[in-house]
Amino acid sequence: MSNAQAHSLTGDITLNGGEETPISVVDAENVHLRRKSVTGSLKLVNPEYVFSCQRPTEQTVQPGETETTVSGSIEDIYIPHDGVDGTVVIDGAQDVYIEPNAISGDIEIVGEEQLFYNQLTDSPYGYGAYDAHGLGWKRSVSVSDPKHGVSVTGGRSTAEITDVTTDIELIVSGWDNTVDITGRTATVTVYLLGSQNTVTTSPYIDIEIDTRAGVENTIEQEPVPASDIIDTTREEAYAGHLLGRDTVTFQEPATDKDYCPNCGANANAVVTRRQEDAFFVTNSPIYRFDAGGSSYECENCSLNAGPEVRLSEEERKQVLG
Ligand SMILES: [Zn+2]
């Protein structure tokens, strides 16, 4: 007879290490396996949905005699870094989320209803030390000028990531989480697991999707606004022309164009560049000698298309000493 431990628990729990392994977790609703959480292997028995950043291995996991049993009325179970030193068997979970590099050993899945595993790139995972973590239910995190990454694990949580100027990673794992990213000229590598999560970025961020495993997840980028491509508006061009003939140049959004006549690309922000030779009275052309032709440009071909260079708070401090 061994000294096996049995815990009956209710609600949301976290395995923080220290339990004898192998551990058996019975009938949890949601299981979140985070980065480097299990030093041994993982066996999933009869889970409903499995969302994974790691490919299940072909190996059978034989955990041996259970040393610790965790059961009861468990809603969410979180297994953080070093949470399980050995092997864990998860029996009868509803949703299981396996984040990047969560499991050091093998992953065996038996009797799942559906496995979502879809790694799209071979980009190496892992800064490891992230700038912010949202963990749990209805959490919100905000971080400015992150250097490594942000993770959101759980449900109905939000993350605001602003002033992104360095390449970062983003892990979104769970259900109905919302992430907003703003910044310029940086790459965000996304690991997205679960369902009904939304990631939105400003223009000028490059998104690289490493893993997209699940259903009804959305990753979208706000388009470049036409105003970013216009350097002189019609009003600005007319200003200061009180009386007399002059030639002015300005740009306007070409809202009837969804492709660019100049470069041929599909474009959101097509603008037309116009030149007018006109007689002005108090900032208005009252007679046009020549309305000129139109030329076009867009966010793909305009020299003006680029992020507005604003200094981050940290850069401002550095500049200002
Ligand atoms: Zn163009």
C-alpha cells in the first residue's frame, strides 16, 4: 500500500509543484498547461476539446501507480512553470490548452472528441520571461513598450499592449479573450489556442501566426488610414491664397477605388494627387484654368506610408536624459 494522496477540491485551482507524481486529475472543466509546466509526460484520457501548440507524440504514456489524485468539482486548473515535476494524467476534462513548450516529455491523447493542433511556422518559441501575464477569468492586463511578450491564459480577459517597438510574442489561450496591440515596425509572433478569441493590431505591426488552433478565433489588423498618406489636404493647399492665380497641389482619399491605379495592389487607403491652376479669392478657387489630371498612390506605393514616428515613453526619457 502506497502513501497515495487524494485531494478533493472545488473551483479554480493551481498546481504549484510539490505534489508527488504521477498525478491524476479527474473531471476538471478547463485545464491550462503553461510554459514548461510538466517536466514529465502528459496523458489525456477522454477529453472533449484539446487545443495544442505541441504535436502529440506517438508514444504511449505509462505513468505507473498514481501518487496524487486531484478530483472534486474543479472548474479551471492552471499548471504553471514547474507545476508538475513528473507525469500527469488528466481524465475527463472538457477543454485542455497546451501552450508552447508546456510538456517536456510525451503527449498521449486517448478518446478525445476533437484535437486542434495547427502549427503554421517553424519559428522558434521562447523568450520565456514575458512582460505581463493575464491569468484567470475576466482579468485585464496592460503593458507599454514590452520587450519579450505577453500571455493571456483563461477566459473573458483583455490585454492592452501599447507602444510595441520591439519584436514580441503573444500567447492567447482560452475562451473569449480580447487583445489590442498598437505600435510600429515590430513583429508580433502569435500563439493562439481556444475559441472566440480576438487579436487586433494597429497598422505597421507585422503579425506572424505560429499557432492557430481552435475555432472562431480572429486576428485582424486595422487598415492604414488615408490620412497617413496625405501630406497636403485640399484645405491646406488653398489656405493663404487670398487673391490671384496660382497652382496648388493636394491629395484626397479616392474612396471609389479599392485597388490602386498606380501600383495595382488591393489597397484600403488609395489617395489621388491633384494639381489645380486656379484663380483664388479668399482661399477659394473661383475659376479653374486647368483642373489637371489625377495621379494615385496607396499605402503600398506611397513614400508617405509608414508609421508615424513617435517616441515611446522610454525613448523620450532617454532623449531628454
Ligand atoms: Zn499603390
